[in-house]
Amino acid sequence: MVFSPVSEDQLATIDTLRDNHYKQLRFTYFQDQHTLIVKVGMPGGVHGQATEDFSYMLRKKTIPMNLARELKNMGSTRYQAITSSNEADSAFRPSSSRPTIAHWPTVVIECGVSEGLNQLKMDACWWLNSSSGDVNIVLIIAIKQANKVIHIEKWEMVTVPNEQDIQGSANDFRKTPAHTGEVDILWPIAATGSLTLEFEKVFLRLPVPDTSEGDIIFSVADLEEWATDIWSALP
């Protein structure tokens, strides 16, 4: 849902109302356009369970690495860019390198049940562009209840040729948000692949050699179990 015009004073009032009565709402706000986009999450529903269970699964992967306390779940904290702000469904930051809640997360999760995949892709681009490279990975989760399909995409900044510049100039290449991987989980439960979050992109350092530290890998079995829990909760 899109509302315009909405002043910053009005947004502050709406924030208070949301925090007291409608905590399932997520806001994206564009100051220069005085435009508020409202996303509706459903705690306790498919959206809430999918997001919370995936976030739990992610943090659980850090326990054998002794890094569960290091990776902070920022939930739907609002992050402010130059002319806009946004709230994810879930977000994670490494506390050693980004110690305060003002620091951008390294990993963001956006989930949609009723909204289209294009909106989730726009959200992914916002996080990667607006954070000036501080957000390294965005996972978008699109859930289709009608046919019980879950589609996951991994988005990152990638380097591509800059076709507008003269070859050999200093600007031969540029960074742009791009979809770098995907997994589909179909019904009956069958995942088309695994999903990897690179350690360095999550924790902003290399893993310590000869320890349990390493990439966070969601196996086919992990994803299928997660999806099974989502669908089994439906009446």
C-alpha cells in the first residue's frame, strides 16, 4: 500500500500508532517524495513463521562456530539512507565490527506471501544501493500458498562492465545489485539446491583457520525441513 503525501511529522505519529497497535506493519519512507510504502507482515501466520524460523535456522548455524552472540538479529529495525528509510523482515549484523544498532546489517531477509516477486526484488535493490555497500547479502523469500511453492533468491552487489564509458577509462566497471542464486522448494517437499552465505560477507572477516568457523550453508535437507514446518502449520 502506498500513501502520499506523508510528512515526516505525520510519519512520527503513524510510527507511534504502529508500535502500539499494528506491529506487523513494515515501512519504507521516501523523504524527498513524502511517500510511505506499507508492507503487511502477519505474525503467527505463514509470513511470520517463515521469517522467524529462517532467522532461527541462520543463528543456529553459528552455534557450532561459537558465534551465536556475535551475530545480532536486528529484526525490523529501521535503517536510514540519505533520502529514504526501510525496515526489513529480519536483519543481522556482526557485533564486533558493527557494534551499535546504528550500523547497517550485513545480511537482510525480506519475505512476501501476497506481494509479488518484483516488489521483493525492489526491496533487495534498495538495501544494496542505499547502504553504500554495507549490506552484503539480501535474501528474498516469495511464498505462494495456493500451490505451496517457496522461491528464495540471493542478491548481492556484483561488478559489471560500464557500457557508457570509453574503454580503458577509470570507470570501465561499476557495481550493481544482482540476483546471484536461487532455490525453489516445491510441493511435495523437494528443494532444488542448497543456499550458502559466505562467512566473510556475514562477519566481515576471514574464518579462523583450523576452527569450526566457515560459510553458513543451508542444505537441501535444512530447507525442506523448514518448508515442511511452514506448510504443516496450515489448517
